[in-house]
Amino acid sequence: MTIPRRPALADVDADSVLEEARKLIGRKIEQPARRAFLQHSLTMGGLSLLTGCGISDNESVEAALAAISRFNDRVQGWIFDPAQLAPTYPDSMITRPFPFNAYYDESEVHVVDEADYRLEVTGRVADKRSWTLPELRAMQQHDQITRHICVEGWSAIGKWGGVRFADFLRRVGADPDAKYVGFKCSDDYYTSIDMPTALHPQTLLALTYDGQPLPPKYGFPMKLRMPTKLGYKNPKHIEAIFVTNTYPGGYWEDQGYNWFGGS
């Protein structure tokens, strides 16, 4: 499987992007704080949109925020370098205990029965059969110690182990030219990522944490670990993966969070 080439500058419709930016900057918004927020949000990274805060019901503000988010998605996708690695760290820098984080309390963590677990694979793939955990563990495993960055403003360093997602996608015959890879989880969470990020060498189907089977609170039986993305883009308790050209959205993304969500 070849990694899709990074778009050249000539492939980007610069005129339309600049025109969109001009319209957004010039739009009159009565709330000074919102106006400053929108202007600050017009950045190459686009991470300033990912605050998790409530958005005004004012329709013009909502439309501006949505347009800026789409603008940032396009720019972030263009500047993403599939060969650039996130920093790694020694064992001595692992955050202990690693924080629990989800849209529910730790007491509500979903428990999955390993014996009954099957990973469903659908969409633009040649092999649509389901996978058991022993089959996934039989594939070549890789470890990484990387930093998890949460949109809420904290970060932590953890040690994750598992299958390189690019290897798995190659094994199932995924279409490398497809636009999106989506995930459905047993805790009703869902999200999606771009194919270049899916093929990044540090993107893991994580099966272990700190050398042990992945604990339920960290996403047993499997989570997607991407040090190039913010925390909410790293789904836990994955039960289905699908490859598609149709935009799949996500749990937080459908509520206004930036879709690309990373570097």
C-alpha cells in the first residue's frame, strides 16, 4: 500500500480559500469577544476551535464558525506531513497514573467480553471478514511512548502497543485512495480520520498499555492511538472500522468540533 501523496501547492484552490477567509474576516459580528475569537481562529493549525465551550445560538456566528472549521480542515490536511513523526519519550517520563478521559464517568466504563469480541471491517476493503483479538495479537506488534494531548488543556505521556494501522489496512486490502476511515465503538462513540493519518507510521491499533493488555478504562479491547491527533480523535472500545469516500463525521465533530483535529 502506498501512502497518498501530499497535495502540491498547485493543487490547492488558493483563490477560493483566500476569498472565504476575506468573507469571514469581513463579516460583521456584534459580539466583540466572538469577533476576536473568530479572527484568532483563522490559523493554519485551527486548534483554537477545539475548546469544547458552548457556541452562541446566533446564526451568523454559527455559520462563521462552521466555515472556519471547514477552512481549517482543508489547510490542516494540506500541510499534514505523513512522514513527520511525533516526539517519543523514555519510560521514565510516562505519566502515572495515566488519566482517564471520556464523555462519561469512569464508573460507567463499558466492559467488553474478549471471547465474544469481533472487529467488523467494511467499506472499501477487499477482505470484509471479522477479526478476533488473538488474530490481531498475532500480527507484528509495535510500542510507542508518546504524548496524549486533550482539547481540555491537559496532556499526559503513555506507552501504547499494538498493530500499525497501515499494516492492518494493507492486510485487509483497504483502498489507499479512499478519503476517510471511520470507527464505531461499543460505548456508542464514533469518529473518523483522513487516510494519510490512518497510514501514518505512528498510528496504532493499540492492544496494550504499559506492556499489559489494554485496561477497560483505556479502551479494551482496542483503541486507535494517534500522537498526531488531539485526544478526542483517538476512539476507544473499537468494534467496527469502515473505509469510505463519504464523510462520516464524529461524536464531537457533529457537535461543532474541528474534524481534522491534529497537526
